[in-house]
Amino acid sequence: MRHALPLDALGKLALRLSVAGLLLPHGVHKLLEPDSLTHIGNSLSDRGLPSVLAYGVLVGEIVAPLMALVGWRSRLAGVLMVVNLTAAVALMHMGEITRVKADGGWALELQGAWLLGALALALLGSGRLAWRPD
């Protein structure tokens, strides 16, 4: 059976919308709440890294999700989100990496789902339903 639109194109669109659409509000919140960037900067400083790197979260949680949402350089957007999410886990959530919640779920299930979704986007690309398919 032929489909007018291949299902893989719809699947890649769903991937872009879910990962980027759910990550973007977190970046907007950080942009609107400067204390969150200060907190990230302090965490970086505590590890001997320049606090200015905290602004990289705006690339990983605003710029990259917007790129993915419209389908422009989606593979690069996926890589940027993977780097951002890996840094977030390393800086803020390392103590939760082996923790299980009371309901049996992994403490980092949200971050894990974003990270694997962003990795899938980096590997698969945008699909046909994009501004600039890659």
C-alpha cells in the first residue's frame, strides 16, 4: 500500500516536535529567570570551568530546539541538544543517575528520553516535512 506521505517523514516530524517542543520551554524559562543561569554558572565555576559557559544552555535549549522545530539543520540541532543534555546530567543530575523514583521510574527518565530523542534526531535528520530537509 502506497501512502501519499511516507510514514517515516511523519515519524521524524513527531520526533522533532516532541523533543524540541518539550525542551524549548525549559530554555525560555532559563532566559526569563536569570537566577537559573547564575546557578548553572556557579556549578561550572565549582568544577573549575568558566561560568560564561552557562550561556551555552541557551543554544542547547532555545536555538537548537527552534532549529529542529522548523526543520533547519536538524542533525546539527540534535547534536547541540545531546551536548546540552549530557552537560546538564553531568552538572546537575549525576547523583540521580542510578536513582529510582517511588513509582518505579528512573529519576532521569525525562532527561533520558530527551537525550535519546535528540540522538535519534542527530542520526535520522529532519525528514521531508522540514523547511530544509537534511
